[in-house]
Amino acid sequence: MNLEKLQKTILAAARRQTLDDRVPYAFEQRIVALIAARGAADAWAFWTRNLWRAAASCVGVAVVCGATSLFAPGTTVSKNDLSQDFEITLLASVDQGDSVPTP
């Protein structure tokens, strides 16, 4: 789309509009002054504020998980040792590779 043609069309349409008496005197100057007084947004302040919020929510999740694990009913001790199950599972592919298939 031709942006210059679009801009000219929009400006021509705006110029054809009659002025409205409902707009207060010097309204646009007051708005521009408010925008200038506000200043540029500080990106570091934005990131800092949101990262502290994220840290607070992470602490909350950690506290809830800790309380849940602390007050959860205990389970019975299984006869199987988890470390042995893990080692057997981890070395299963190595054990299969040691056996040589006979034709």
C-alpha cells in the first residue's frame, strides 16, 4: 500500500471536517505538555518490578510445595531400592549390547 497516498487521503478528509466547539481551548497543548512531563519509560524499572513479582510468586510456590511434602501422609517403605531400579534401567541397553547374537 502506498503510505504517502494514504496519508494525503487521511489529511484531506480531516481538513474537510468542520471544527467542533466542544473541544476546550488549548486542549492539544495541555495533552502535549502532559506527555512531555511524563518523560520516557524506564526499561530497567519495568524489568526490576516484574522480576521481583516473579520471585515472590516462586517463593510462594516453593512454600506450598514444601508444606505439601512435609504434611503429606507417609507412604509405606517398598522392598525395592530405587537406586537399584535406576541402575538396572540405565544399564539395560549396555547389557543388551554385550550379548552377541548367534546365527
